[in-house]
Amino acid sequence: MRTYKLVILLACAASCLAEVDLNGKWVEDSGKRSNLNAFLSAAGVNFFTRTAISVVSFKNEQLISQDANRYTIDGKKGPRSDPYFYTLVADGDTNTVVDMGILGGPMDTISFVKGNALETRVLKNGELMFISARVRTGPNTMVHSVEHVGSRKKTTSFYNKVG
């Protein structure tokens, strides 16, 4: 994992010092969500769980609090509005652990700012599993995509800032 951290540090040396303003409460426009079933399948989620998630209407939520390069995400996900909470440090070096739930449980993350996006590399036992990006697309809009690295399958969610 040290080699991977060095590569990230070199790749984002200048942009890691930047910030992306993601402060606020974000609610997903679930009608625009794309490719969730294919992504979950690629990530190894079983058929019954994928089907249960795919047939129920739900909106994910993220309350993002930002202090410089530190992003705290407090949210609800999935049909049962399961709560989650974690902090990402966008310096390209600091490892934080995020519970990825049905995608594989606790995993290491390394985050950085790239352009207008907060990007996160998610690793399990040192192997890159997922790439996540939260992109501020307008004053009240954000796109959050997560890609399964092995299959290149990606799910994308569109969020609106509320309140």
C-alpha cells in the first residue's frame, strides 16, 4: 500500500492542496440513478440483495461537513435508509477506514482533490477495489459516481443540495 500512496502523492501533488466545496445536505434524485444493478453484480453482491435494492424506490442522503481538506460524511443509504458516517482527508496520503457495507465491509481509503472533484481510492488488503468521485456540477448539484475497478462498472447518482 505504501507504493500506491506514493503514486497518488506524485499524481496529485498540486491539486491535493486545493479544496472542493461540498458543504451541505445533499439528497439524491433517485430517478436519475444509473447502472446500480450492474455495479452491484460486478462488486459481488448476490442476486437476491441486488433485486431487493433495485425494485424499491429510495433516496440516498449525504450531509457533508468540510473543514479545509477534511470531509465528514454523515448519510443514509439504501431502501432501509441505513446510516453511515466517515471522514475523508483529501491530502493524497492520509488513510481512513470506511465501512463499505455489502460491498466488502471496512476498507482503506485515500482521498484527494482533482479538478472540481473529491476523489477517493478504496482498497481492500492493499488492492484497489473502487474509485469514488463526488463532483460539484453547479451551485446546488453534485454527481457521485463509484466504479468497480476490476470490471470498470460504474454507478452514478445525482444529488441536489437542500436547505
